[in-house]
Amino acid sequence: MDQEKIQLYLTRFFLFLLFAAVVGNFIAENWLNLFTSVLAIILIYLPSYLTDKNYLQIPTGLQFIIIVFIFASMYLGEQREFYYRFWWWDSMLHLIYGMGMGFIGFVMVYVLNKNENIDVVLSPIFVAVFAFSFAVTIGVFWEIFEFWMDTIFGLNMQKSGLVDTMFDLMEDCAGALITSTIGYFYIKTKRPSRFQRYLSEVLEKNSKFFKK
């Protein structure tokens, strides 16, 4: 069985669990978990929807990583209480999140740096710093969102409050630092790597966004 079929079956399994959670939470009148389940289903379908409609081409491998992240955070983390069962669960997800946002930031500035219509050549260190800063900034906005959700709706997204927020931001920084460092050495050396493969695939599939 090839990799794409495995990813497809796992995605269907995740969706089955989420649809079952929708039914169970509706019967139990657990409206918060019901909302979380529905939102997770929408977010899991979103990458393939964008690709099918040709709005944004996301490689299959990256789509699956996004799906696993959504399932791990919104279903396992929130509804199955993995955040409380495993002390490292939240830290792992924030590390992955920081790496993912760092990759997106790197792609954005890398495309601008390669655009011949823009008469500016950015150094590898600037590209890496931008990718790092982009990821951390998104992380800050997320923590602000958690604060206001807890304040307005009485949720517990921040868990232990300030301590949780600070550790989340440090983990975001660590993930962003990993991706930006890999990106820096990619620009400097151009050595083949998984990072280079994903970057090339993203740029090739979305070349319409930065053509001359």
C-alpha cells in the first residue's frame, strides 16, 4: 500500500471519529465540544477544497501534516483531554505549529526575494529572521485570542494562565527557530533535503502567484 492511500485511510478514520463526536456531543448537549468537532471537520476539508478549486495548491504530504495537527489539537487535545493526560502534548503541538508557521513565512519572503520585478536581494539571514518573526507574531495573536475567549466566554484555553502563555510562546519560538535555521542553510548551500523538496513542490504548484 502506497503512502497516499495510507494517508487517505487515516484521514477518513479521523473524520469518522469527528462525525461520531458531533453526534455524541449533540446528544450530550456539550455545545463547546460540538463546536470544536464541527470546526475541526471544516478545517480538515479546507486544504483539499482550496486545492480542488485551484485557489491554492497544497502538496499532499503537507495536507496530511495539517490534518494530523488539527486532529491532534482539536480532537485528541481538547475532547479526549490529551492536554491533561500528557504534559508534553501541548508543547509538542506548539513546536510543530512554530515550525509550520516558520515554513509559511519562509515561503512568502523567499518568493519575494526571487521575484525579478522586485529590485531587492535579501540576505539569507534576513529571510531567516523574517520567517522566525512571522511565526512568532502569529503565535502572539493566537495567545491574545485565547485570552479573550477565556475572558468573554469563560473557557480555559490558557490552562494555567500566564505560565501556559509564556511556555506556549517559547515553544513557538523554538519551532520557528528550527525552520528558519534550516531555511537559512538551504539558501546558503542549496543542498538537497526534505525541506528543499517541500519548498520546490509548493513553489512549483503555486507558480501562478509569482509569475512575472
